[in-house]
Amino acid sequence: MIGAAAREPKEISILRSQAVSGPPRGHQLTDSYRRLVDEAAPGGVLSAGGVFTQFPGAVLLAGHNGIVLDANELAEPIGQVLQSGQNEELRGAIQAALAGNSAQINPLVVRGAERGTVVERAFDVVVLPWAGSTVALLLGRDVTLERRLRAALVESRQRYKDLVEISNDFAWETDTAGRFVFVSPRGALGYPASELVGRLARDLLLDSAPLIDSVETSPFTAKSTVEAAELWVRGAAGEQLCLLSTALPLTSEGGAWIGARGVCRDITGLRCQEADLAEARNRERLFSYIVNMVRRELDPARMLDATAEALMPALALAGLSIHALVDGALGTALAQSGKPAQSDLLASLVKQLAEGRPAVELQDPSGELLLRATRFRDKTNGLLCAWRASGSPRWAAEDRSLLDNIAGQVGLAIEQLDRQTEMAVLSMTDPLTGLHNRRGFIDSLEHCVGGEASKVKGALFYIDLDNFKRVNDTHGHQTGDEALLEVAALMKEQIRGDDLAARLGGDEFALFLCGIDRAAAERKGELLLKAAERLRGFSGDAAHPLGLSLGVALYDARTGEGLDSLFRRADEAMYGAKRAGKHSLNLASDYDRRGGRK
């Protein structure tokens, strides 16, 4: 017997690793089993501390006539087969072991019933002589899952092969160089399969595949999934063929790209029919369709987007952009689709439109550009910029006519968008100081701190002028307005690009400074108070100097505090500053979600 605390024999370790990794094979493993048999004492194989107590597979001891002497739980299915006497191969292997010879059964199939269903299990079994060949030792590994997976894989491969043959004209596979390494046995494009294997796939393309980072991109060199991509190729007889291709990239076990695999279907006849029908109908409906669609869209921004999207397929464009003109210079794109022309190129051509020309055309090796000025009340206010890539059809009279008619609608939309933008700015801006008004400040602050993932921190400064009424009463409202403008100026001096400043109404102002903590907020407050010393020149009298009372509330989006609570804390802190003697700074207590403050 080998005790539980004794060191495990080397051969036991060999058996355990082999039972996990795969069935024993070859003379080396047989010799290892024999050494184990020779060195281990008989008896106690499966008892506590026994040789095979920790063996990860099935272990069974059998005597003459297949009598099961001992077995672990995993070996129960094997024991049932042995006792049934229905497997002659297993009984023969046991008899061989009792005669001093080892044997293997790969696999031993065991059938049983589970929940009323016949279940089949499989084991790779090694049968060894044990205890001087008085008993047979069976060591088994359950390979049921492997067999099921293998059978499913075989069935899946056959099903896939059948579906490919039925639904597509040919299947293919390429290597990293883009050469065919497999083509369906029946061949493709009029070529036999043997003539295509080893050939570069790009040699079949009518047009060179586009390059991205100097690397060819086509379904035959796909590095990401390609679904239903159309490409034109040349067949064996020189004819032009249109293929519908679906492709997947192939990768090695290490994740490196090693080629692509896909299927193709010849849709040349379908595409030719569609092209003929589309050409006959398209020109009849094109103008009315686009104009009606644009006119139905009430929002000018969406009208421009709809125009760009509609003109792309209608004119077979590579890109289109719509720009406003600002003081005769090219403005930002109001709408765009596809890959529009470069802004620098457009800006250089705007000067030609300024000379009174309604349209400008430019041709170079990279493609063709057509610019059409848009007008509103006889004033040029924008540009329609249509771009076709090299190799596309030249501009036809119908193309120019369509753009001429659409330009009128686009000019109207640009004017409406300009008015709409102007009204939106006015509704969010204080007319005297140019700062945000209350609505604009709150909307901008909500946008700044909004969102479920927001982690914004900052400080809200609530500012109220001290003794401002005496300024108006003593010097008049014009001086009061000048004082308000000075307050706005000193606030602008203290903010950065992401900060917000507002005049909330009357003599109330607000600042939201992003990303500052308590110490930074105190320093900023002191700077504001020091800068506000220059307001004293507007004071109504020496006894009532014009100054600032600052209430500051720190904000952390992670606390879940709402803006109403934030404003309330800042407002209360401001009144605390006034009660403390005016022209001072007072920090609000921190927010506590349980009670509003702490």
C-alpha cells in the first residue's frame, strides 16, 4: 500500500497527466504502466491513500469471467457493460491482461438510459495486468464530448459545403499575398479551378482595389467581415462580370491575419437589367422627387441633410457638401455626405464665384468638382459642392440642370438656418453684457453636467452687486449699465474656455468654473473681490460702495445633486456673504443627499 502522505510515484504522475491529455499510445506508455504494476503493492488500489485514489479518470479492477472487484464512480458505466457480458472486445482485453498482456479499446461505447432517452458515452480504455496478472486493471478516459463535437463538426462542414454549392457560384480562399489557395472544384468565371489556384485575385479585378495605409482592400484580402460587396471582374473570355461577394478574414491561433475566405455569386445579368431600367426611369422622376422631399422638410438643418443624402445616389457622387458664405468667404459645412472635396480647394474656387459666375467646374486626375452658388434675394449666400471620383462619368446637362434647380431651395434653407441660429443665440444671451442669460446659463450648465456617466466637478458662484440701486438713483441708468458692463468684463477676465458666465437678471450674475476644488474656488473668489475694487468708481456715495457679494457652492456630479439644489445652496451662501458685511465671499456647506447639505 502507498500511504496518503507518501510521495506519489513518478509513474502515477505519468498516468494522471496522460489520462487528462489523451489516450495512452505507444510502447513508452505501456512500459510506464508495467513499471507501475511491478512497483505498486497489490490491493487497496481505490481505498483511502491507494495508488489510484486521485486518478482523474475511470479505474476498475476485474477478475476472471469479467467479475468487477472494485471500481470508482467514473467507471460505473464500464462495469455495467462488463457485467452484462455483451462486449466481447472488452472481455477479450481482460482475458489478455489476466494472461499478462496489455490491451487498448479505443473507444469503448456504452449505451444507457437517462430520463427516458438513450444516451451514448464513449471511453478510451487501457487494460493492464495487475497483482501478478491475477486481476485486470482498467483505466479509462471519458471521450464522449470529443466524439460528439467531432461528429457535429463533420455534419456542420458537410452542411456548409452543400449550402455553398447551392447558394453561390463558387467558394474561394486566399493567402496573405492575395493568391487563391482554394477555388470550388467546378471552377469560376470560366476558368478551371487549377488555373485560378496560385493566381493573384487582384489580377481579375477590372479596377484596382482601393488602398488604405498602402494596403489593398477587397473581399479577396478582407481583414474584417465583408457582406454582400459588389465587384467587377474580367472572365476567362474577357467579358466583364459583376460578383456579389461575402468574405471573412482568416487568423492564426496567435491572432495574426493569414488570408481570407468567401463566396461569390455572379449577378451580372441582374445588374445590367437594373441599370437599364433605372436609367430609363431615373431622369423622369429625379427632379420632382428631390425637390418635393426638400420642400416637405420644415427644419432647415434637416432640409440640408436631406438634400445632401438625396443628391449622392441621384448624381452618382463620391461626396457632397453644402457651405454657407460668411462675408464672401467659405464657412463651415452645414451638411455633407460621402467624402466631400477638401475645404482648402473649395476656398480657392470661391473667388471665381465672387466674380459673378453661377457655377465653377474643376477637373484633375483625382476626379471632377462642380460648385454651384446658392442665392437668396439675389445675394449669394452659400455653395453646393458636388464631387465625383476619377473614372466616373463626366457632368451631363441633366446633372447641371438638377443642381441649378436644387440650389434655389438650398439658398432658402441656408437663409432660414441663419435666421434660426441668430434667434437661438439671442434667446440665450443677455443683450446688454453679451453673457448668457438665465435660460442660456441653465441650458449650458445642464449640457455640461448632464449624462449618466458624467463626472464633472466644479463650483457655482452666485454674485449679487452690493448697493447697486444707489448707483442708478444717484447717477442714472446709463451709469448703471456701464457698471454692469464692467462687472461682465471682470468676470470674462476670470474664466477659461470651458467655464460659463451669465447675467441672471438685474444685478445678479453667476459663474460656473469647471474642475476646481474648494481651495481653488476660494482663490478665485478672492481674485474676483480684488478685481471688483475698480467698481467703487461707480458707487452712489462713499458710504455705500459698489461691490460684490459672492456665494459659492461646490459641485460633484457623482453625488447626484440636481441643479435646483446647487443654485439654492449658492444663493443661500450669497445671502450669508451679505449678512457678513457685503463685498465678501461665503462658501456653502457641502451637499448631502440625505438632507441636502452637511
